[in-house]
Amino acid sequence: MLSVEAVCKQFDGRAVLVEFDLRVEDGQFVCLLGPSGCGKTTLLKILCGLLTPDRGRITLNGSPGIRPGVDVCLVFQHYGLFPWLSVLDNVAFGLKLRGVPTADRQRRAQEFIALVGLAGFEGHYPHQISGGMQQRAGLARALVNAPEILLMDEPFAAVDALTRERLQEQLLEIWDRDRKTVIFVTHSMDEAIYLADRVVVMGGPPGAVMDDVLTGLPRPRPKGIRGSDEYLRLMGQLRRRLEEAGPGRRPEETAHDGKGS
């Protein structure tokens, strides 16, 4: 289990996260949903070691500290591929840093390239493939390192709507193989409901949990589920909570408003 306890982070005296708590069970797919500036990406950067919290404690399975690139890997919003490396070398990059022998890392990289549907594109460079293909390469680069937790920061935000839906479906197919823990940041209510076991609605700044919604939808997701009564009910619930969680709102303020979920 991943446990985030009383984490605080400021930038230039501005509080982004204050006493932030979150617990994620092994194998859960959790989406963080909230307005811009509420600390979603900051939290991911802390979890993957790109930022250090000012205060607070993070544990994984009861042990303090997380090893970036081993325990967690981050898939970026804007692809994050090295333009001077081929798809194969991009995917194998983390294995190379860890000293995995050439033959082993190429074999493993090719396995995950095939898994994300990019077999035959190993020798292509990022500028030679589409945005959706670049994002799949970024996903393969993270998965090949076999992290316990996969962090995804709006990974499909830069692609068109149809490509986004295809990538969502493909991500769930890949996730269903071994049920890694996923923490996925999004601004889309639809994406959060379709992907997640839990949707954590954040408000702020500073970041705070406004609601924690179990979707309860069947897996694998049935075709047409987006039009179901339960899906639409969840959409309405999240919309209300996002309206309450507008910029600068904290949980105690919405409680004083007397609004429910």
C-alpha cells in the first residue's frame, strides 16, 4: 500500500499542498481529478522523486521512501521521449541506466513495444510517429521497468478525442494483465470514471481531498457503458463535487455550505 501522510509543499511562499493525506491499495487504479493548481501534478512529482516535500511522510508497504525508476515510473503529458533516440532505445533507456545487458534490455524493450502495439516501429524516431504512438512508446518505457506504481500525468491530453478513447481502452487492457497500482491525473470526468476504481476529487489551492468516489463499474468495461444510468449518475456526482471544489475551496468550506455529494 502507498501511504501519503500530512505532506506539505510550498513554492515561493505559496502553499500547494497542506497536510495532504492519501492511501492507495495495491493494484488499484486511482484517478486524481480537480481544477488546475490544486496540486495534482505536484503530488506526482513528489511521489516519483522530482520534488521533495517540505514536510510529511510517504511509505510504500510500510517502508519509508520510494525508489524512482524502480518502485515508481512517471508517464508525462507531453510524451517525454528523447528526440535523438529511436523508439527501441527510448523504451530501453531506463534498463540501460540500471546496467541491464544489451541483449536482455533489447529483448525486454521489444516485448513492451509489441505490447503497446508498436511492433515494426522500433527503429523510428519520435518525429517520425504520431502523438498517440509517442504516448504509447512513453507507456512502454515506463512499463518495461516493472514498477510497483505507475504514475500518469494527463498522458492523453494532447491527442484527439478518438485517439484518446483508443489509448484509454488499450491502457485498461494492459493494466488488466497484472493490475499494477496506477495513479492517473486528469481534468476529464469521463476519463476518470471510465478508467478508475476510485476517483479522488481535489480542491484548492492548496490541494485537499474533497471527495473519494468508488466507481463500482464492472471490469472489463462493457461496450456502451458510457451511456449507462450508473455512469451518468457518477458523472453528475463528480460534476457537483468539482463545482464545489472550485479554486481555493477547502473541504471544511463546502461542509459549511451544506452541500452534499
